[in-house]
Amino acid sequence: MVRNVHVWIFAVLVLAGTAAPVVPTAVDGAAPPSQQDARITDASYQGDAAIDGLGDDLGLWQSGAHRFGITVASDAGLANGSACVALAGVDRELGCQPVSVPTGANRTVTVGAGSWPANFTGEQRLRASVTAANASEPLDTETYPVTVLARGGDLDGDGLTNEREASLGTSLRSNDTDGDGLTDGAEVNTYETSPLNADTDDDGLEDGAEVDRYETDPTMVDTDGDGLSDPRELDLGTNPNKADTDGDGVPDGQEVNTYETDPTDPDTDGDGLDDGAEINEYETNPLEADTDGDGLGDNLEVNTYDTDPNQVDTDEDGLEDGAEVDRYETDPTNPDTDDDGLDDGAEVNTYDTNPTNPDTDGDGLEDGAEVNRYETDPNDPDTDGDGVPDPREVDTVGDRLSLALAGLAGVSVAAVAVLALLSWSGRAPLARIRGVFGTGTSGDPDEGDGPGAPGAASAAGVTGDGGGAPDEGAAATEEVPTEFLSDEEVVFTLLDDHDGRMRQADLVEETDWSKSKVSRVLSAMEDDDTIVKVDVGRGNVVMRPEDLPPGAESAFEE
């Protein structure tokens, strides 16, 4: 008899109902009982409890109505025989059915087995047999492997019941059907991944690697939603669980796909401005340290000089910002640094005058007036070389009248200034007042500066020789107004008011000067060794050299 290994999986081939129970009867032409023969040619399962997912083996649920189809063939004929199904090795009969086969024919009968006996689950062997009437030994037997399982059991220990695995199509014998490193139970109950697909989201990373190694979501191609797939982020060295790996304010996907910046470096061009600030706030190029190519880095333009990092010439005076700062020491935010009536660019490029000195040739006429009003040479105090300085030559009648009017106004201003200076405290001694206004001690009443000069000594509270001390009864006075002080004196005054040291940023705020002017004034004073600047990591602290604490060069904190 030929064994058919597929006999147990044939639901569509079953011949249920074709073989009615055979009533013992004589078979026409059958041989005498001693000469009858029979053999089993096929066997199949016809019940309602077959299990899919066990490969070629027959799988049966323990519960269910079990029926088996046995096909018997006979050459000499078989009368009143029986076909039976039993558990091999334990002689546990499950059921029998009468069978008669005409000479040279075959018949299929259905053998009912009822419920599967308890305690006989797992791997079993099923025996089919055919026996002649009143015979003690079967004419033929065949055995077949069968696996019997409880529906609520867990054959492979993966956390899914046998019945659930059968419904999902996963393997009942393997706890990781797709071999992705996650058990079927974990995929179904915890991660909501497919136990039949090793890469549920088809992103190129197996589910197990996403969960156990990268901690990404195995159901999402782009776990952090930054526009880069998880595998791409791993290739680039970015964090697939963090949308903005370098924390610069720009998602990794935009850095890679739009701006071509480095998603692992917050400042791609190294200019001191984060990529996010350049893109979202200043609209500068995060790939260029000097977006406008004016010689000043974007960071210096934004944080130091208050210039426009997208404009080569912020004040539109004809000089690039970098040249104004590094070469001419002019103010890149003021087109006329020295306020002489000529733009810095015109002074440098056209008239060759000094853009930081309103009177380049020192002749008493401002450069702008010489160019625009008198048409004299602002670089030559005697334009026509006639031995008469330009100011004297332009002193026409009209000019004299103007000068007279200006003189009257000047006298008023000077008088106010004198009164203010004379009321100044001990921090502005009389010698300083005389130095500012050019007062003398000759004692000549005609000169207006001697003891007989009206108010010269009495207003100041000094003795007639001009060198005495203030009267003891003089009241305490206020300081000189800022407008009468030089830039350096303003700085020293503020230092005195702040216990000898200030942050550079506070100087900008209290003087109301631009950042570039403060930087320029302090650089000049530092070059003259009148102040020192100490970098404390959050900006510069300014102080006199004699106030510098020991060790402040390396780290100074207030």
C-alpha cells in the first residue's frame, strides 16, 4: 500500500457522504471468507477540528467532532469487514465502521471518533486498519502522524494561544514566525507590528532592531517626523528619535533636504550664529560666515556692530561695513561719522579727508563747509597758497555778520557752561575748568580772565590769584553734564559710578551709543592703556588697569 503524506489535509478533496454506512451483507462474487482480502489505499480527516499552520503534519484541536474517511480496496472482495481508527502504541480505539467491497473494487467509509480522549495531546500516531469478519488480525494497517492541541494552550510559548496563532496564520511551532527578533506575542500584544513581516513599516530596519537597538517605532518609517527616514538618520549620524538633533531650531529633514546644513552641528558655518537663528531670524546664509561678503562675519554684524548682515554697506555711505570697522575706524551705522557734512565714503574715496576728523587740515573750517560752501581744499589750510589761511579769506562781511551772531550765541552757551563748570564738585578742579575754556591768570582786566574779571573768581569761590582753594562755605555741587565731556571722560565717569568696572553691554545701554561706537572708543582707550577689557564668557568687563584683580586675565567674575 502506498503511503500518501498529504492524506490528512484534504478538506476540499473529502468524499464525505459518498460512503454510507455499510450494512453487513453478502457481496456478489466475493470469495469465501478464508480467501477474502482488503487493503487501505487512502485515509483522510473529515471532521471540523483540523488545524492550519502545522506544515504537512495533520493537526487537530482536542475539542471537536472527529471523523476519518478510510478507503478500502479488494481484489477478491470483502464481505462484512470493518474499518477502524485507533491511537497507535496504546491500543486506544477511537471508532469502527462496517465495510464491504465488491471483487476488484474499492469503497470509502466514514469512521466517527467523537471527542479526542483527554491526556493524549501533542505529537501522536493514528492507526487505520481493515479487518475481515470474525478475524482476529487485520488484513491491513497504516499509521499516520497527528498533532493534537488544546485551543487555549501555547505550543511555542510565544504568548499567543494556539487558536489565536491559527487565526493569525503564525506558526504554532515557532515563537518568532517572521524571524525579526520579536516574539509573535510581543508583536501582536505590545508593538502592534506584523508577526508575519520582519519589517512592518518597510523602512529597511527589522522590527526587532528598531525596538531593541534603535528604540524607534517599528510601525513608522520616520519615528520623529523630521522628514528623514529612520535608516537615513542612522546613516547621517542624527538621532531618529529627535526631530532636531543639534537643537539649532531647524528640523533634521530641513537641514539635509532644504538648507544643506549639518544636522549634527548647530552652527554649520562657524560664524557664531546658530543655523536656526540665521534662517528664521536674520535671514542670513547658514553656510556662509559672512553672508554679504563685506568683511564682517554675520555674528559681528548682529551682536557687535548692529549692522545689517545682508547688506554690504549698512549706512549706504559708500564704504563697506568691514572697511569702516577694520580700516577706517568709522561707524558703519552712521554715514557721516565725524558729522562734518561729508559722508564717510566721499571723504575716503573723493576728497581724501579723514572721516573721523571733522576738520582734516585743522584750519578751523569743517571739511563739509570747505567742500560744499567755500570750495576750499579741506586738506590744505591755505588753499590758494597766498599766505592767508582759508578761514580768514572766507571772512567776508556776510560771514562776519554770521560769525557775530554765532558769537553771541556762543557767548551764551559759554556762560552757561562756565556756570555749570564752576558749580562742579571737587572731581573737576578749577585748573580743569580753565583748561576747558582757556582762562588765564595774568591778572589783566582787559583779557577778562584776571582777578578783576567779572565773576571770574567770585563765581568759582577762589582767591584772586586764580590758584586758591574754593571758599569753605561753598555748597556741594553736581557733576559736569555729559555733553561737556569727551568720550573717554564719559567712560571714566560711568566707571566711577559703578565701583570701577562695568560690562561693555551696560556701557552701550547707559551711553545710548551704538555698539560699534562703544567698541571703537574702548579699543582706542585700551590701545592707550587707560582701560582694560576682560572676557568673562558672557561679554567684556571694562575697568582701569589699576583695578584689575590678580588672576583676572584667565577668569573674572563679578
